[in-house]
Amino acid sequence: MTTPWEPTPSPYVEFSRNSWRQLRANTPLTLTEADLDDLRGLGDPLSIDEVEDVYLPLTRLLNLFFTGDSGLRDTLSTFLNESVRPTPFVIGVAGSVAVGKSTVARLLRALLARWPEHPRVELVTTDNFLHPNAELERRGLMNRKGFPESYDRRALLRFISRIKAGAKEQTIPVYSHLEYDILPGEHQTVRTPDILILEGINVLQVPPTGVMSVSDYFDFSIYVDAKVEHIRQWYLERFLALRQTRFSDPRSYFHAQARSQTDDEAIAFARHIWHEVNERNLHENILPTRARATLVLHKAPDHSIQRIRLRRI
């Protein structure tokens, strides 16, 4: 007897942009065009329409998760017959270099901070936990910057575990994209947030067996996705734009190189870095973590989000 063919069940529910935006309900738009100007990344044409269609439904969903987390805490308090103090709701934002995850994280921070339930929203990037260049040089890892071994993973895990345990204040290093290094003597202080957004290419990666991972502390996670050929093009466009902006600053790590290279040489250099570092890291370490995300935002060639995948609970 022939068994009728059935599609393999998926752990995700998939939405078109049109079907997703229906889930906004009455979530108000609290950002202006001027606000968006401050939040957009270089080459990332974020629009008010996209905020309304994609991110307002997402912030509504996150607020429901946040509220549900409070309910679970009340349940635990009842069981233990003692008060359980609130701890931060932690959101991870992952994705490739140049895919626009930093813009997503900044936008979510701005939108979530306008909800009355959680006015204190902190944003931390995992770049702050990169080893300083001197240490990377000592370990022979400068050409693998961004790979898992280039981060101080113990410090990152210690930070997120203390945050989730309710530590009142934590001080962490600061990374400068201009100087391409950890800044000596500079620190970011994180003080008892209602919500913490942790953004970085490595936040969903799983360490060796038996070791806790950063994502073990997440209450919600987002993977910003796109086809590799589109991300490659965005990376090259961003690199060339940076030659005319950030790299022209004498403090920039790439200043001398930007001044000495022709346009053709710069393009060849960017292609080499993409192929040897960023694309390898994407295939080996980042893309395999996509299936671990609670929500996947898939971008079209023009950077707009057209498909959304939500993990079934």
C-alpha cells in the first residue's frame, strides 16, 4: 500500500511581509523619520514603512514574551513561597557581517524603550569582547578576527550570566570600529536593564560539549538572514563607502591603506577579506546557528525584509 506523501513538519511558521504586518494590532508608531536617520546603518535603507510592517509586530511579540516571563516568575514565587526578584529579559540578535543586524538591534532598542513596561533597554555588542589586537597578534589570530576563537568567550559568558542573575551593575570593555581595536581605559557600564539586547555574529554559536553557551541565557533570539551573494555585495558596497568616510579619518586603522590604494586595489582587497575571512566564518560558524533562533528575518536584495519565520512554541 502506498503511503500518501506528507511534507516534513517544520519547527517554524513562515509569514509573508503582508501577513506578518497584520499582527501589529494597535501597536503605535513611536519613531519619526529623524529618529530613523540616527538608527540606520551605512547602506541600510531602513524605511518607516518597514518599521510599521515588520518591527511593530515584532515589538508587540517581544512585549508579550516579556509579560509572559513576568508570569513565570510569579509562578516560581508561588512555588517557593518567597519573592523572586525580576531579572533582565535577554534578546540575542545574530547574523553575518554586513547583513544589517546592528541596525536591527538599535531599532529594537529604540522601539522597546518606548513601551511603558520596560523603559530601561540596554544594547551590548559582542565586539566589546574581542581580544585586543595585541593579544590576537600574539596568538596569530589577526586574520581570524570575528571567528569564535578571537573572542574572550569566558568574559562574555561571565557577563551574560551575571546580568541574568540580576547583577546591579557590570562594566565591560569598549571596541572601536574606527580604531579596529579594544580601547584602553574605555568601558561601557550596564545597569539593571529591564531588557538587554546582545548583538553579534557569534551569539548563537554553541561551545564545546559540556560548556554553557551565551544563548542558554536568551529569552528570545533573532537571526537576520539573506542570500550569501547579497550579503557579499552589501559588504563590498559598505567597504567602498567607508573608504570615503570612516577610513579617511587619520585615527582609522585602515587610513594609510585607504590613501595608498587605487579603487581597483581597494575592491580587490575587500573581495579577498570577504572570501578568506567573512564568508568562511559565515559558512563555518554563523549560518549553522540560524536554526537555533526564535525568529528569522529574511532580507531581499534591496535590504527590505520580505519573509519572517517564527519558531513554533
